[in-house]
Amino acid sequence: MSWSEPLRRIAVVGMVLGLGATLGACSFSPVYSGTLASQPMLNLAYAKPTTRLHQVIYQELTLRFGSSDAPTAPLASVTTSTSSGAVGLSKTSNPNEPHRVTVTATLTITSRDGTEAAPMAFTRTASADYTTSGQVLADTAAATEATERAAKATAESLRLAVLAALGRQ
């Protein structure tokens, strides 16, 4: 019985030291800074937005990546589609109805520096829920706000896809 306490301490100390050595061998790369975030491929020029959703996505990407006015900067253009519908299987007497809006966006990055590089395309989807109450103005505002939330989530997903693709190069 007297041996169990010292053996237990040695085992715990050994595990802590082993865990420290294991984690010390790992490397992490920050998503918001570092060598990955300072790549020249991320100095993007953005196409002119044609819809509010395009504008929201471009603003989010510009906030994270920055933008460039250089004529040789890669051109980022986005196409979006939305769908919405009621959530649930049956109609109830409750006037509040849950809805979900889904935004699908495709970001295409085209090189404009004279190289024959193929364009990179990324497609991502995000959804946001909202509730309608039968008041037209409130229902419209809720749908618009949910659509913009879904567009922001899609932009964040696109940003991470671009960083992952550049990290593999």
C-alpha cells in the first residue's frame, strides 16, 4: 500500500511531461496573421457588387483580407443564390412561424498578372433562422436581417476556404 502513492505521483509527473513534449512538437498557424495572411494572393481586387448580398460578402472579405487597387491584383468575384422556407412539418394556430434562409455563394479568384493560372473557385453555404409574426414590416425586416447574417457566415466560410487552399500551395 505504501508503494501506491509514490508510484501514482511518478505516473502523473511522467504523463504531464509526456503531454508537454507531445504538444511542443505541434505547430499552429494563426488564421488572422502570420505568413499565411500576408500572402500576395490575398491582395485582392473585388468586382463591383450588383446586389446587397454581394456587397455584404465583399465587405466581409475586404475587412479580413484587405483590398488592392493594383491592375495586376487577383480579381475576386462572387455569385450568390438564396432560398427560404418555413421550418416545420405542420401548420399550428401559433401566429409565429419559424423560417430559414439559405445563402449559397461562389467566390472565383482570377489571376490578372499575365500568368496562365486557372481561376480558383470556392462554393459555400450558410443558413440563418428567423421568425415571422404576421406583421409585414417586421417579417420583411426579419427576413432581410437573416439573409445578411447568412451572407456574413458564408463570407467567413469562403475566407477560411481561401486560406486553406493557399495553405496547401
